[in-house]
Amino acid sequence: MNIIWTSIILFCFIFSLFTNNFNYLFNALFDVPENALKLLISIGGLIIIYNGIFQIAIDCKLIKKISFVFKPILKKIYKINNEDVLELLCANFAANLLGLGAASTPIALKALQLIDNKKVINKFICMNVSCFTIFPFTILTLRNKFNGINNFKIWILIIVITFLTSLFSILICNIGDKKCFISLVQCL
């Protein structure tokens, strides 16, 4: 990694000398720490706020109520009966559904510790990576902060793409299963 960073820095230095932009590069070097700190504070604050909201939703049992809806679906997808694991899977799914990936990560790690079936672990990782999202709060907030345009179109695209990737991940994980399409139809 050191070689890559050193190469990038040397390339930028040489390029700035040849293009007569050395002053711009020199000034940008002093702006990087300030810009990085501003970005860290804004994104860190965003993650803290959304994680706090999600923790409030967990504490007031809202996630359990949402999980009640998804529990039968996730039970068929993962083919698991352990209630503790199912609750964690449902909470993780709810966090991903709300686009709160940072909040879903600790829940996913707890769930992975309790799952003892390799097929379920693989399916869970695939589903967690594809993470079907209806309300991508984090992405839309970041796009809004950095003056992104067409947020509504992006929102619709995120819903469609994450649904399709989640569906594809279920199919890939069930490819060896003869009941793949039957279980998929039952899940929907």
C-alpha cells in the first residue's frame, strides 16, 4: 500500500511541475486536513444521528413490530428456526431497509456469531451486501449535502437495483437447491 500511495504522490508532484500547477498542489496539500476533518464530522454526525434513531426504534420495540412482518419471509429465505438469530436477522434487514448500513453492521456481526450453518452464513452475507433498501436515508442525505441532483430518480433506482440484487443473491445462494424457484415464489 505504501508503494501505491508513494507512486500517486510522486505522480501528482511531477505532473504539477510539468503543467505549471505546483502552487495549486502546494495549496491543496494544506487544505486536505481541513476538508477531511469537515467531511469526517459531517458523515460521522450523520452516522451517529441515524444510529441513535435506529437505537431508539429498537428500544421502543418498533423494530420488533417491523420484524413481525418480515420474520416469516426471512424464515423461508434462511430456513432457520432459532428465534434469537431470526430477531437479529430481522433487525439487520430493517436497518438495511431504512438504508442505515452503519447501524446494521453491529447487528450483522452478532447474528454471524450465532449462526452455525455455513449455507445460512453465505446467504446472510450475500443478502447483507445486496441489502434491499426502500428508504436510503444515508445516501440521500449525503447527496443532498453535496448538492446532488435528481434525488428522487436516484431513490427510485436504488429501490429497484437493491431489490434486483437481493433477488439475484437469493437465487445464487439457492442455485444448488431444487426448490429454488418454489421457495423464491413463496418468499414473495
